[in-house]
Amino acid sequence: MCGIVGIVDVGGVSLPLYYALYALQHRGQESAGISVFDGDQLHKHKAQGLVAEVFDTKILNTLTGKIGVGHVRYPTTGANTPENIQPFNFQFMGKGFAIAHNGNLVNTRELRESFEKAGHFFCTTTDTEVIAALIADELRRSGSIEDAVRLCMTRIRGSYSVVMAYDGAVYGFRDPLGIKPLCLGKTPGGHIIASESVAIDALSGSLVRDVRPGELITIDLEEVRSTQITKVDRKAHCIFEYVYFARADSVIDGVLVYDVRRMIGQKLHEEAPVRADAVCPVPDSGTAYAVGHAEVSELPFVESLIKNRYMGRTFIMPTQAAREQAVRIKMNPIRKHLQDRSIVLIDDSIVRGTTSRRIIQMIRDAGAREIHMRIGSPPIQAPCYLGVDMPTRTELIASGQEEDQVCASITATSLHYVSLEALVAAIGHDFENLCTGCLTGCYPLPIDGEDARSRDIEFLDVTVQLNLDTFSTTK
Ligand code: AMP
């Protein structure tokens, strides 16, 4: 759970990177960073905090260059320490090298150990540094980024969308199953690779297409190239991006996230209709679902909770007590909309159950008679090892508990989770092409102690120049 971006722009990249990271802020609020290459050296700035807290005009003015990468971090592996803030910058054979990563490797430990046995030092506790070490190892031998990324892909297992700035170019590659999103866009002054299309929109650019699973995109001031490094018969796009993580206005792997959520809202009514006075979203994540529900149920869409926009996501609170207090600060009920009413309350997911329980209590205290909870994902039963920050099985409320037990625990009048079939149909990709690990406990690649539907990965060697409109390099 992180946001990444790489930009080449003839007018300079520091502001475009800043705007793109701003658009990707929902993907990580712990820290932000930018590394820019000026043709001679890398300039960087990174710190803990939100994008707006980390950068100001003075700092952005020091980040001169036409090539650069940026990152917003929400930690999945590696401690919450300053050295783990990305992008990471290295000096390699006299050249600057910057890298930023979204995803999570599942074989980091073995790889680190083999490097350490060979005398290699690591400065951070992240899997990203392992990716960098593998790339440097092969670059040293062959001098070719394509070869280095290919070698790296043969060694690492897990989810990874990566951007790098090296030797006058920005590179972006996506894991062979396409687990985490990554897309390519054209901007007025160049090109961009980013986690989500909203970053392209923020620069008034246009989405060219998603980076393909196993593809390496190279962008320099002259051209954009595609190298297909791996081929797999199936994909494993993260289903949770559509449910919760991505912004509703992003298009991911050809699908507008808002459409998925709206359609699921419609399905929630079809699967579990209920007599009520209004349909209310849990803001903001439940809004598109509630719009869809209201369309087909013909219940009025009523906002009954107002969110304090200036608070980060409550999930990062370290203790249960802190999380419970945070929910109360984050949301406030509108009593007048709830008094003596029966409502359908819609949210995207239930993880630990803390949020739902607190919200239902608040809404009941505000006078609601009945609260019919409708959830835009099936029960989350299993941990995520591939990049979404999910608790362990024992903390997941739906792990080992039936729907009626969860309903009693969150004290709702009724509860319905959307079916997996309806969720998959709303996304429009085949079930086989989605990672549903958190919902089914079956993962798209081997993970110790877990079930897997593993796929054969074929390595290829095909590089083409993409036929995109050329852009001026003289501006
Ligand atoms: P809870 O059931 O209290 O653990 O939290 C569930 C709420 O947190 C959901 O309504 C989501 O909006 C949000 N959420 C779901 N998954 C995550 C996640 N991995 N990180 C942060 N927030 C999440």
C-alpha cells in the first residue's frame, strides 16, 4: 500500500511529481519523497508526513531536473523509521540511481540472507532495497537495465510495481501477475508512470494504458519503449484495490473504480433487499456503493455521517483504544437525518469490526431505529501478504465467524456482505485473473503455510518502441 510515480518532462519534474503525489496521497500518509535527476546528479527530499507537510516551494525549487520519481508510503514491510522512506537513492558506478516500490515481496528474507552472506550491507529493512541490490548486481555484469530487471524478476516473488530513475531515463515495471496497479500516461511536457490514473489527471495528461504484467516501460526525453519481460497465462489483479484502496475516479486495468462500487451497491440491494427510510454511506469509502444502492432500491440517498477531512486513515492507530477514539473524531452523525429512522448503512469492508461497531453505536445514539449494514466486499477472512496492510487471521472479525455472529458483534439490525460472484462480475475481469487471497485464503503464488493457485511464468525478450505522439524536447 504505497503510491509511486515516475515522470519525464521537458519543463522539469519537481512540480509534476509533487502534484502526482498529492493525487496519490490516499495510498500512503506516513511519508513522502521525491528524487530528481538533473543530467549530472540526483537531488532528493523525503520526510515523514503528508505530501503538503513534506514539501514547500523552496524545497521543490532545489529539485531541478527533467527526470524523477516519487513515493508516498504506507508501511507493509520494514519499520516506520526515517531510513525506510522512499525513494531510495544510490550511487552506482558513478551514476545516480533512484527507486520506489509499491507491493510486498514474499521471499525477501532468503534474498537478503544470500546477499549478506556475500558481504552486502543493507541500510534499510525494506524489500525495496533487495530489488535495488538485485538490479545493481546484474547491471554491474551486463550494463543493461532490461537484463537487470529480467534477472531481478527471476529472483523476486510477490507483488511489485516499481519506478526507477537511472542514466537519463525513467523505468517502470510491474510484476508478472500484475498484482499492484501501474499505468502509463502522456502529459503536456512528457510522460508519466504512476500507481493510479488520477495522478495523470492531476497533470492534465491522458491515460495511455496500464503497464502490462511483466512489462518494463522505459521513458527518456526522446521516446517510450516497452519490453515484455515475462508472460503468464493468467493475471492476479488485487481485488481490494477496487473495493477500498484505489480512488473511485481512477481507471485500473481498464475499469473505472467508481463503476465497480456503484454496481456492487446495486447488487447489495438485489441480494438483500430491506424496507428502510434511507440509504446512508459511511464516508468516503461507502459513497459510490450507496449511490448504486439508492438507484435500484429507490430509497433516498441521505448523508447521515459527516467526515472530518483533515484526519488521516484511522487504521494506522497503533492500539485498539486509539483506533476507537479516532473513529469518533473522524465522523460525526447528523441527528436530524437519523432520528426514529430505519437506515441501510453502506461501507466498503469490515476488517477488525472496530469501525462498524463504533459507527453503529454512534448512529443508534443519534436516534436511528434500525441499522441494516451492507458491505461492498465479501467477508475478509485471511491476511494479505501481497501489499495491503491487513491484520492477522485472529484479528479479522470474519475469520472463523459466521455472518450472524459478525452482525451481533457489530450490533447491526441486519448484515449482508456482497457475494464474491457479484464483486467479480462488477469488476468485469475473470475470477482467475484476480487476487482474492484476503477473501478466499487462496493466493496467486506460493506463500509459506497458505494455499496457492500458482502459475508458470515464461521469460521473454521482446522490446518495441511505443507509437505514442512525440513531444517537444526543446521547450
Ligand atoms: P475495521 O473493521 O475497523 O478494522 O476497519 C474497516 C474500515 O477500514 C473499512 O470500512 C475501510 O474503509 C477501512 N479499511 C479497510 N481495509 C483497510 C486497510 N487495509 N487499511 C486501512 N483502512 C482499511
